[in-house]
Amino acid sequence: MTLAPGPDERADSERPDVPGFRTWRGLYLFVFGWFMLVLALLTVFTAMFS
Amino acid sequence: MNVADWIVLLGTLVGIAAYGAWRTRHIRSLNTYLRGSTSTGWGTIGLSVMATQASAITFLSIPGQGFESGIGFVQNYFGLPLALIIVCAVFLPMYRRLNVYTAYEFLGQRFDEKTRLLGAGLFLLQRGLAAGVTIYAPAIIMSTVLGWRLDLVIVFTGLLVIVYTVTGGSEAVALTHKWQMTMISAGMVTALVVLLLRLPGGLGFTGAAHVAGALGKLQAVDFSLDPSRRYTVWTGVFGGLFLSLSYFGTDQSQVQRYIGGASIREGRLGLMFNAVLKIPMQFVILLSGALLFVFYQFAPHPVFFNQAEWRRHAQDGKFAALEARHASALAQSQSAIRSWLEARASDDAARETSARAAMVAANDRADAIRAEARAAIAAADPRAKTKDSDYVFITFILTELPHGTIGLLVAVMFAAALSSKAAELAALGTTTTIDLWRHFHPLTAADERRNVRVARRFTGMWGLVAVAFALLAGFAENLIEAINILGSIFYGVLLGLFLVAFFVRHVGGSAVFFAAVAAEALVIVMYFSLNIGYLWYNIIGCAACVAFSVAMQAILPPRARADEVRAR
């Protein structure tokens, strides 16, 4: 019999370990920026073809 | 379908299911069974989250949506990346820190046991009732088009998913998701390439996009503030944020996909993978539908794409006349499109404007005849299914793709059905085991092997319930919409519970519990007394739950508040 593992204490201190990003906040900002870029590209696409 | 198609279809579907069951057959650990392997990386988590959301209807209906109404539906996904950022920053760290198996366990730790049972109960009621629909909805389309027996399709897909989900639990679900998503991506890219190659000579992608755009199919974004418009940037960002937050943050079928893994980093990166790829992926699927529309401007196609339904009613001359008129309107539309393309190349603005108006008018005439065809079917049988856009893409697959790839694309549809069903069954089994069975049998919680056996039995039970419901759904199809409505009635209050848990820290268990019950009662009363779109009940239920919780906390007797603070 084994019990479930203990709480993940590292949850908040873990780094993204993604090249170019030192913090999770930076990664979230990148994803938000990507969303804005996609929105801008879709707006251009609509203007080009509608 | 020929032998090659059957080999590809059965080889991929059964092969992936057998691989999942074989690799996970020795699982004895409850943690691995319910949360997956502790070495799962972000790529597998990301694909698993994507596969859970992508049902067969995604690949059958969304190209049809692009064909029929254009690509504006992509705006529905605009809130998703923002919701996933919130889930990564707030929900996931809390679930990991408290080491929960289900999202509803978190409610128990934050509030109390009755609130946990309420959250789990709402999820089980909503997902349990909808369990058959994820099997039935694609099965009815595939069996209609391919001429297979509906009950056999339901039983085959149901038993296949039960076998590997019961065997390996969450670990098998994640493993099979990875390969199912790989196959789905390969199949969809193949279909898109064939579609581009089959476009009329000289048209190419750019020409086809200009034709689709001129005929109103490529308006991807609409910044209008008109509330009567169904898809705008604003409804997508705000409504989509709300819906995605409730789905990804509180629905156990998604929570279970990302709370496991080697570390919180893997879960976060898996979610960010979806935040980055989801909108482009949906855009490509919708664009395929719009290009399919252009393809069918130049290729003969039926006036009504659900040919089985059409043949059932097309007994008299009225239907033959509609077919003849449609063929003639299609020829005129083709001619008008070619004239417009020539006018566009001539750089004569006046000629181009006039040719464009003629093309739009010709297309409108063809559309009007398709609408007449739908009305004729409805007149012949008021219970007949008159929405044929779900049959457009599968018709293209069966008539235009080479053999072998037909089997692959049919396998894509079934793989999507299996992937969403597997995640749903694992979530239902896990919630029943952890939040109900262990709650009422606390002494057995330490016997891990028994817990795994019980989780397997509950997962299998929910699988059989889903198959039974899917078999019955054919006799009561209007139940399906009722179940979707029921989902909206419960989803909002469930999200409200979690938003209070995360963001309104001074509210305690009794306040939120009675507030949720009152909010649910309000939503049900409003549903029976008002006539508004049922999606609004998501927002109303959530807002009512949060507002009632704050109010209830303020009016609770001081003793009850003090007890709750001590308990926390």
C-alpha cells in the first residue's frame, strides 16, 4: 500500500526553462502578444479577401 | 471504401487502442491511473488537452460551418488563449500544490465537504447525461454516409474506448491521445493538400481565396458592436474567455489532462502549446470549408448533401425539378465566377464591380434553391434532419480522395470521437471514485489497489452508460438538445464556485454552498420563465453564484463565520 505523493512544493518556484524566457510572466506576455499578432493578421486577411 | 481503406481504418484505430491498453496493462498505482505517468512531458499533455477538446463533430461540422457561413466562427476561440493564461497562473498551481486528483477535491479543501459534493455532483450530472452524445453525434453522420448500421458503429466505438480507458486510465488516455492527434493532423493536412490540388486549373489558393472572399466566406473578424450578430471579436473575447475558463479550469475531463506530468512546468507548457496553436488550427479547418465552397462552385454536387435523407423523401417530380434547377443555377454561378475573375484581371474597376454583383446574385440564386430543397424535405417530413452542412466535408472525402486516404480520413473522425470520449470516461470514473466512493468509504482510501479496481469499475460503468444512452438517443433525438441546454444551466454555477474559491477569499463554505444552490434555482426558474439564448445561462449562473456568495457571507450569523474561519 502506498499513499498519494505529497504536495508539490516546487509549484511556484519552477522556471519555464524555455530559451528566451526567464519567468512565467514573460511567457504569458509572449502568448498574449502572439494572440494580438494573430488578431492583427486575421484583420489583414479579412481586409485582403473580403 | 475498398480493402486499402479498411486496412488503414481498422489498423490505425484498433492499433492505437491496443497500443494504449498494452502499454498500460500493468498499472497498479492510483496516482498513475488517475493522473497519468509522472514522467509525462509537455508535448503529450499539450496534445492530450487538444485531443480532449477536438471531438469528431469538430472535424465534421467546422468545415461545414466554413462552407455554409464562412470563417467568422474562428472568433469564438479568441477568449481561449487568455483563459489558458489564467488557468496556468491561478488554477494549475493551486491544484498541484494541494495535490488533488479532481478539481472538486480542491473545493473540499478550500470550503467544505458539502461544497465539494455539490461541485462533483454538478459535473457528474452534466457530463454523465452528455456521455452518450459524444458517441452518438458522429456515429449518426458516419453511419448515414457510409451505410453502416448505427447500432454497430456505436457499440464498436464504445467498446473500443472502454477497453483501453478502463485498462490504463489517464495514462492510456494520454498515450493514445498523442497518436490520435498525430493521425488527425496528418489526415487533415492530406485532405487540405488534395483540396488545393483539386481546385480548377489556374485558380490556385489565392484565386480561390479571392472568390471565397467576394462571396462573403472570408470575414475572419468583425469589430461590430451590434449585439444581434452572433460572432464578433467582442463576443469571442469576452464570451469565449468565460466559456474557456469554465471548460479548462473546472471541467475534470480537461483538468485531469494537465494536473499530472513530471512537474507544473509540463502542465503549463502543455496549456501554452494550446494557447498558441488553437486559433491557427481552427482557422485552417474553417478555411478548408471555405475552399471547399469554392471547389464545389466548379464541381457537380448534390442540392442537399445528406443524400440518404434526400433519397428517402425525393419520391416525386418536385424534388427532381429542384435538382435540375440547382444544376442550372450552379452552371450560371460558375460562368459568373469566371467572368468576375476575368474582369478582376482586366483592371477595369467598373467591369469588376458589375461582374462581382452578377456573381453574388448567381450565388444567391443557387443558395435559394438549396434553401428550397431543405424546406421541401421539412414539408415531406417535419422530423427530418434539414441541416446538411455536417455532410459536406465527409462527402468530399468519400468522392474526391484517393483510396487509402479515404480510410485515413474516416479514421480521423473516429479517432476524434474516441479521444474526447476517453477523456470524458476517465474524468467521470475518477470523480465518482475520488469525490463520491472514497468520500463515503474513508477507511478504504489507503488501500491503493482496491482504489484502482474501483476506479476501473466506475470508468467501465460510465462507458456502458454512454453506449446505452447513444443507442437510445436514436429513439429520442430531441433529448440531445435538452442535454446541451442542461449543460449550460449547470456550467455557470460550477464556474462561479471556483471563481469564489480563487478570488473571493473571505467567503466560506456555507455561504458559497447556499449561494450556489440559490443561483442554480434562479437559473432554472429563469429558464422556464424567460426566452433567451441558453448560452446566456452560463454567465447568469456564474454571476449569481459569485454575488449571492458575497451577500450570503455578509448576512451569515457571526458564529457560523467564526467557525469557518477557524476551519480554514
